[in-house]
Amino acid sequence: MANKTNNYTSKKQIIKNNEETKIKEKNASSKNVILSIKNASYRYSDAEEDDYALRDVSFDFESGKMYAIRGRSGTGKTTLLSLISGLERCTEGEIVFDGQSLNKMNLDKYRNSDIGIVFQSYNLLPFMTAAENIILSMDVSGLKIKNKKAKAIELMEKVGLKETYADRKVLRLSGGEQQRVAIARSLSYNPKMIIADEPTGNLDKQTESEILEIFKKLAHEEKKCVIIVTHSQNVCDTVDVIYDLKKVK
């Protein structure tokens, strides 16, 4: 049963909602857990003492799986994303990545090497080409690669973009193409985890399905942990596990 004072609701396995599968998952070894949220709470500095944006949330995320975090507006999805991304620190509780608490990590290094972030609005630099956006990410992360453009093209091809797109300005690309570039950029330093904030929110259903297929391959074939914050039922139908958030009472 969920604690009435927190905004953790449930963990739902997506394999045909099979009860036996749920039990197996529950009893499975946690050796593949890459991210663990332990009783995490967050209260803004100017908030009342009992006014929490997020309270007592505990989730585990494994490598090789695709997750959805969903909830209505005001349930703390953005706050949770900020905590996972290392943009904010927990007021109470902690988040552990690959066995190490974020409280003890260099968070700039964490964001630039361990996790890749994909946004709904793509967050690409419009005056740069597709390849230049990816190369810039490599530069920020300090990667030592002899031919960065060749690596950028390789990543673009991985997400379904031909080499001819490499030298196109971002504004000449469609929304789906821009999101593919954004995913390629997030992969530029080979992170263990991909975090996506409503990555298909601006896309049509067909393009959404194509983007989700990319995320699925990253999880199931490349064994990355993929976490998607979403309102989309299509996303929830695709992932392995859904975590629901409700407003703090």
C-alpha cells in the first residue's frame, strides 16, 4: 500500500500485466540496478515546512530496461527529473547512481559523462548543423576522439539519419529529425543512462513510434537504462515499467 503522505503510487510491469511476471520481477536480483531513489523528498527553500514538491519517493531503475514516469501536472515529475539529473539535491533521502550517492559526486561530470538528457523541445543550437551540435557535446564532455565528425555521423546513422543530414542547419530539419539529432547528441559520450523529458510531445504518432523504437533498442540491445517522463499512452504501452506519481497530500 502506498503511504498516504507521499506521492509514490505504484510500479506496473508492462509485459501483458502478467501477475506471475510481476512476482518474478519483484523477486529478481537487483544486480542490474543502475539508479536507486531512496525515500527522496524535495521542498523548495521558500516553501512552508510541510509543503513538499516531492515526498518519500523510492524507485529502482535497471540497465537494459525502459521506464516511464507519469502523473498529472503538479505531481512532481519535473522535480524528480531535476533530482535524477543532478540539477537539484534531495531535501531528504538520496539518489544513488552506479553505487555512488549523487550527494558525493561531481554533478557536472555526472551530467556530461554518465547520463544523456533528451528534451521535448530538442534544445539544439539552431545556428549550428546537426553534426556540429553533436560535436559540441563531445567537446563539453572532454572526449578525446580523433575524427569527431565521423563519430557524429555514425551516431546519426544509428538513430536513422543519413550522412547527408550532417551538414544541414538544425532549422532545416523536421521535428522528428531534430529529435533524432538530440538523441544522437545524448549518446555522444556513451552514457549508461538516458533521461528523456516528454521526448515525443511535439511529434505525430508515426514519428513518436519511430523515436520510441530507438529508445527501445538503446535499452534492450545496448543495455542502457532509459527513463522517460511522459503523458503519452503510446510511450506507456511501449516501456517495460511504469512508475506513477500523485500529488503530495
